[in-house]
Amino acid sequence: MNKKKRMNITEIILLTILTIYTISIVYLVFWGLLTSFKTQDDFLIQQNMFGLPEKWAWENYEAVFNRLYVQVVRDGVRYKITVGWQILYTLLYAGVGSLLAAFAPFLVAYACARFHFRFNAFLETLVYIVMIIPEIGTTTPMLALLYDLNLYDSILGAFCMKFSFVGIYFLIYRGILGGVSQSFSEAATIDGANELEIMVRINFPLVLNVFSTVVLIRFIGFWNDYQTPLLYMPTYPTLAYGIFNLTQMTTGDLNITPRKIAGCMILVVPITILFIMFKDCQHRRN
Amino acid sequence: MHAKGLSAKTKRKMKKLAFYIALISLPILQFLIFYVYVNINSFVLAFQEYDVFTNTAKFAGWNNFIKIYKDLVETGKFAVMLKNSLIVWVWTTLLGIVGAIFFSYYIYKKSPFSNLFRTILYMPHIVSSVVLIVMFKYFVEWAVPSLVETLTGKLIEGLYSNPDTQFVTVVFYCLWMGFGTQVLMYVSAMGGIDASISEAAKIDGITYLKEFWYITVPLVFPTLTTFILTGIGSIFTNQAGLYSFGGKNVPGSMHTFGYYMYVELQKNSANQTAWPMLSALGLLFTFVATPLTFLARWLLGKYGPSVE
């Protein structure tokens, strides 16, 4: 008896297209990785577009690490923000930003799930309405607001923007917390626990898995985001901002294709490792 | 005794209320400032103009909208941006959805290599768009012409530097990379479908395509609707990755509304005189996109597939 299911024609067509599609994505990254190790001579003059590097040019990475900087002017003083500082700003921006972005919806969702006040209905409706109405021209007034609050060109301003509870994560937390039995909390109340202890010690661990996933998703987004720092905190360049600047260079010794791609790889590798580690950790926990 | 009990209950309730307020007050304050105030200010700014000499803003009536008409509509820039934005939207949102829903169905049905496909499709989420765009740009710029030359002996220009193929290349990139995000969303939605429905249909002898059309699509239609609705606003916000492709120097013939708005604001981040017109433009787009979104929502609800 052959238990193997035979594929139908639609499946075969989809398999073919998906195979081509995924190969094209993987190949692009692989091509980028190989190119980042080539010398400009090997890549452009010898036209070695697809082969292995003639000589593995680790110096491309060294050059980006040591010589890439973003020049900024803060309070009339010129600063060269090196890769080390860019990484530090990124960790601050993405690390704290992702925690805030994951925590704000949790707080409101927890309040709605734990307490039965009439205001909950208003909050839940508000989230749905805000999600439906397209938000288009708010970048200009946001910039004006940051200037007014003296938060323009500061990481604190970016943090304030990220601390938003409205969005899909509120609905996710609300769904999970709504399904949590109140009996644990009631037992803790009898044992003398206050509301903060109930939230931190009993309910928060129940959503910890989801919370950490939201933190990771937001962290990846902020790590890769160069447009928000470029617009709202231009003198605190993150690594993505620095790499964007590198890709737009038209002069200097970093202005060669393999080095620009090497810079891109510096941005990709840490986040990919973090993602794999997180998936592995979650897999073990489950 | 009774009064004391009631007082304790009220006290507990007051404590709960205080904790409730403590939990929501900061997020609500953030919402009031960074959403409500910003949206109101967007409206106010659109009807103001800034005087650099007195360093004050004053009421400008419809001046900013007239300026938009003169600077963008009369010069033909608006028509170019509208055309480009609509092309990007049709290809990435509408056609992208069709392809993505088929791919998602393939993964959902656990067909061969579906887990591998799922993992690889997550890649555009992890890798920064600027990185993917840079690699893609250099690939079409250097590797593709080299490949064409090797295969046919013909010399061609890089696909991004050639004005004839430049925009097509960008649209292709948007469609190509856009699939991943959508596929993951639809696969999650399909994962929520009750397995017994599919099992029952199989016993009745339903085919692969019929199950897709009569069971899967109607059941994930709410997710599809969300994607289409949020996609309407993207007509006016989608930069099509242009800023990552060429920074501030992308030719005008390729501009989309999203790119134009971002570049203008980036250029004028310290120039308050330019803000009112940009705000007016944003307001204009919101006034077009909001009714369109609600109309689409109504149409999808009325004519979309029913779960029944």
C-alpha cells in the first residue's frame, strides 16, 4: 500500500513557483555574502560576478568597522559617530524602544482584562477605530510636536513615540488575558497579595512567551529602521542609519560595491543570530 | 458591622480603581499627545503659514491647498505620483494578495517543503529593507548585465540605471519582497480554521482547488479584508523602497506620494515654512483615503464570500 499522497497539478505548479521564489531570495543573500568578500578589482574589473572570491577580502569588513562614521553637528560641535557608537545607539533605541512598545499594550490590555470598568469598552472600541482610520499625514505634525516638547533629536522623543498601546498587540494580549482564569488572582488576594504583585507574579508570567515574541518582533523592526532615526533623531545615528549613509556614499574608499555590501552584512548578522537563538530558546521552552 | 463591611468593599474597589488608573494613565496620556494632538495639529498646520521674520504662525486659509495645486497639480508632478503610487499599489497589494493567498494555502496544506518555505519567507522580516534593496540593486545593476552578456553576447545597461527599466525594477522588487509578509499572515489565519471542516469536506470528496475556494478563502476573508483595508492608505504612504534605492536623488518620474512626503519632510526637518504645505497634503490624502477605506469595507462586507 502506498500511503504517499500524490500531488495534484495545482500543488505542482505552486511548488515550482515557491521553489523558484525561495531560491531567488536565498541566492540574493548568498550572492551578497560572496560579493562582500571580493575586492573591487575581482568584482568589477575581472567581472567575477557569480564565482567565489579570488582572495577572501576580510579587509572589507575591517574597513567598514574602522572607517565608517556619520558626521553630525550637535550644539554647533562636529562629531564623528563611529560604528561602535552606532551600535550603542541602536541597542538603546531598539532595546528600550521594543520593551516600551511591547509593554504599553500589555498594561492597557491587562487593565481591561482584570478590572470590569465601563471605560474598558471605550478603550477597546478606540483601538479598533484607530486601526481602521488610515494615518497618513502625521509625520509633519509629529515633527512639530517633538520640536515643541523639546524632544526633537533625542532618543527620549523616539521612546515617547514608541510607547503606544494602540494596535494589533493590544488585541492579542487582550485575547490571552481575557482567557486567564481569575481564580489564581483571587487566591493570591486572599493570601494578601496586592494588585501589583498579582500582575507581576501571576499574570505577567502567563503572557511572557507572547510578550517576548512581541519584544523580538519590535526589536527587529527598530534594529532595521533607519528612517525614524534619520528624521526624528538625526544626530544619534543607529547602525541601520549608518549603513544607509554608507550605501548612499559617492566618494571615499568605502564607496565600492563589495564594501557597501559588507556593511549591509554587519547589519544582518547580529539580528539573524538573535532570531535563531530566540527561536531555539522558545522551541526548548515549549 | 454591615457599614464596616461595605466600607471595606468600597475601599477595595477604590484601590482597584486607583491601580486601574495607574495602569492606563501613561498609555492614555501618550495616546492623547502623540495621536489625538498630532492629528488635530495636522489639521491646524494645514491652514497655517509660518512667518520666518516674526517667528510666528498665522491663519492662511486655503493658501496651502492652492500651493499644492500650483506646485504639484499644475506642474504635472501630482499626476506622475498618482500614476506611480497606483501602479505600486495594484501590483503589490492587489496582485500580491492573489499570489500570497495561493502560496499560503500550499503551506497551510502542509504540502512538500512547506516548513522550509515558511522559514525562508520570514527572511524579509529579519533582514533590513535597506540591505535587501542594496543587494538587489547591485545585483540588477552589475550581475544581470554580466549574465546577459555571457548568455547572449549582448551588452545591456544596468536595470536600475536604465531609465526605461528603472521603475519596473522597483515595482518588481516591491512585489517580490512583499509576498513574504502577506504569506505569513494568511498562513496564521488559515491555521485557525477548524480541522474538522476540512476533514468533513474531504469525506465529501472535495478537490484541492474547491476546498481553497469554498472553504479556506471565505474563512480567512476577515484577515484578507484587513490587509486590503490597510492597503488603501498605503497608496499614499508607500515609498516603494525608493528612499533606500536612491536616497534623496530618485528621479521625479519615479516618485510616489509616500516617497515625496518623506523626502520633503526630511529635507525640511528644520524649515518650519515648509511644514504647513506638507501637512495640507497629508490631510488631503487622509480625506481621500478614509472614505475609500470605509467604502471598501462596506463593499467587501456586502459582496465578499460568506462563511455560510
